[in-house]
Amino acid sequence: MIESALYIVATPIGNLEDVSKRAISVLEAATLIAAEDTRHSKIFLNAIGVVGKRMLSCHDHNEEERVELIVKEIEQGGIVALISDAGTPLICDPGFKVVRELVKRGIKVSPIPGPSAVITALSASGLPTDEFVFKGFLPVKDKELTEALALLKNVKSTTVFYESPKRILKTVKLMGELIPNRDLVLCRELTKAFESFYHLKTQEAFDFLAQDANYTKGEFVVLVGPSEEQEADEVSPKAYEALESLVEFVPAKVACQVVSKLTGISKNALYDKALALKNS
Ligand code: SAM
């Protein structure tokens, strides 16, 4: 028995056989299906034998307006399914504003789990999975993209991004320059006919992809392995606080010597920070 609620239904990211039995049951039972793109979703629904459903478009530009219609449907005992073009709704897809509002109003929201490109890629990447950061789509503008990639320098967990085929070459080129010698896994066309995993070092990726136009076709998940920078060069918040207190009373060089002796952090790693504190 499927209760009246909003169901967040994950759909395949390529291979139609990845739709779960529960997803099909909920979509069959739904009195209303809210979809990012109704025309696109009708093709998927037809393929799994769910036909003749009332549908509502729910995308980035009309999500807020859709809240009341969805709430009304549920309050009248209806079953609403939210789907996106592919994968798990809300994961770089519309739905957040609807879910946030329903949760706020105490209306039942229930997930129907299934594919998502981030987890699919991570699970077969061979990179550490005990801790990972998902950053969604990388920024498009050069300055923001450079900043986002430079921030990876000291990240000690696997970092996962979504990237468009139009920008993948530029992104990996910058990665090679800003964060060389890092493990990089490019996952292309997951669950589809041309599924590929490219295991590379960041500085090799541009030349590798540029050698064949087919290598940059389709959808991409980009995974960067953890930084292996020496722990000793990382300035912990406690060390920073100690440095901050000391530079008030002694020269920057002396402050670095003391903090280095106490924490084991190299004097070089501390020096720029001490100077900046001294000058601030
Ligand atoms: N909601 C989806 C999910 O749960 O993964 C993500 C939607 S987002 C708009 C689309 C992006 O996800 C693509 O640009 C690509 O980076 C990634 N993606 C989706 N399907 C993919 C696939 N089959 N192979 C590789 N990447 C995929």
C-alpha cells in the first residue's frame, strides 16, 4: 500500500534496466508525476509501461510556483512522484525548494533510492571511498574555476565533480597545471554502451583526451584522488592560533621557530602565515 506523500524517485542514468521495482510501483501508483522535463520523462515512462499519467513540469524556473499544487494534491490524498531527467532528483537537479517547503510543513517526503552518477562513478573508480567530497558542477567562469581547482591542493579526501563534455578539456588542462601528480579518474557515459573509466595522473589527462575526439563525447564524472601533501606542512587551527598570539610579542621568525618546535609543522609552512599576521 503506497501512502499519500511526495516520493523522490531515482531513475536510470543511462541503462533503463537500472530502474527499481519500487520506483515502478510508485510511478504506477502516482496520481501526479512532477518532472523536470515532461516530454523527456514521457519517453522513459512509456519504456517502463507507465502511461496516461497526469504530469506537471517542475524545473529550476517554476519550482516555487509548483509547491502549492503539489501540497494540494497530497492534502487531497494524492500520491506525487518527483523525477528528473536522469538519476536522483535534487542531485544537481531540480526539487530542493519543493522538498524544503514540504519538510517545513510536516508533509511526508519519502525517497525511492536508485542511480546517481556521483555514487556510480565513485564505487568503481578505485579511489578511496571512506571519505569523499561532492562539489556538483565545476564553475564555468575561468576565475572561479581556477579558484575551485586550486582549493583541491590540500584536500585529503576524494573529490567528485560533474563536468560537461564542452568543458572537460579545459578543466583537465587546468588540473594538470594547478594540481599535478594527483590521481584522476574520468568516468564517461556510465551504464551506457560506451562506458569508460580513464585512470590518469592530472598532468597526463589533457594529452590523453586530446588524442581522440571520441574520448570527450558524452557525460562525465571527474574524480580527483586525495592530496598526499605532507601533513607536517598543514597549519592546523590550533597552530594558527598560537602563531597569532606569538607574533604580537616576538618577530615572525621566532614565532615560527616556537610553533614549529611545539607542533612539528615546518617553519617554511608557517612563515607566510606569520608574516601575513604580523602585517595585518
Ligand atoms: N541527478 C543526476 C544524478 O543523480 O547523478 C545528475 C544530473 S546533472 C544535471 C547531469 C550530470 O551528471 C552530467 O552532466 C554528468 O556530469 C553527470 N552524469 C549523469 N549521467 C551520467 C552518466 N551516465 N555518465 C557520466 N556522468 C553522468
